Amino acid sequence: MLYKFVLNCLILTAYTENKLERYSKAADTCEKILRVSEDCEALIVKAGSLAALAKYPEAIVRYKRALAVAPGNKHCIEQIK
């Protein structure tokens, strides 16, 4: 239970870093999550961070991975189009 709480805190941190335009830091935070869990939200946030950094091919890879983890995720589908 504590594990899930920590992951949720890290996701919220990454969202905040994106809002503050600290895209590189947000991507790093997501990477911490992805080292221990293949979390769809972490993949989406990391993809958004990479896209903001103009790393489009890497962002698309993360969005596609998020789709594989959570098929039918509308946010991922919209971003890949």
C-alpha cells in the first residue's frame, strides 16, 4: 500500500513539473517510476515531457508503450495521431 502511495506521489510530482515547464525533470521523475512499474500514467506524462522537449520519436515510443499497457487509452490515441 505504501508502495502505491509513493508511486502516486511521484506521478503528481511529474505532472507538477510539466505544468512548471520543467520537462526534463518531469521525464526523470517518470523514469524513476518506470524502473519499478510499467505505469500507464508515467508513460503518458513522460511522453508529454519528451514532446515538449521536441524529442518526438521518443515521445511516440512512450505513447505506443502506454497503449500496449492500457489498450484503448483515448489520450494516447489522440497524441499519436
